[in-house]
Amino acid sequence: MVFRSYGLVSFPSGARGKSPEIAPWLSTLHEWSAWILFGLFALHIAGILFHHVLRRDDTLYRIV
């Protein structure tokens, strides 16, 4: 099976066959990964606000 990305790039998809027995595990892994990524994003936003509003240092300006 070959995956075509907008007709520009083709590469093997890696899916040799469907495995319904691991689908719930992969779904749970996908959900947890999304929440962890969202949490890390929220921590970064909180860090930006902490430095810019509370500490009033120039960290934000050094990043930008």
C-alpha cells in the first residue's frame, strides 16, 4: 500500500493489514498524547504570562 501526499510524494504507508485488537490501545495513546501536548502548550503560555506580567522582565522581547 502506497500513500500519496497530494500527488507530489509517495511512500509506503506501513499498513500491511488492519489490527483491530490494537485499535483501542492506539486510540488511548493518541488521546493521551494530545492532552500532554496541550498541557505543554498551556505551560509555555503560562510561562510567557508569568515573565511578562508578573516579573516584568525582558524574556518575551528576547524570544521575539
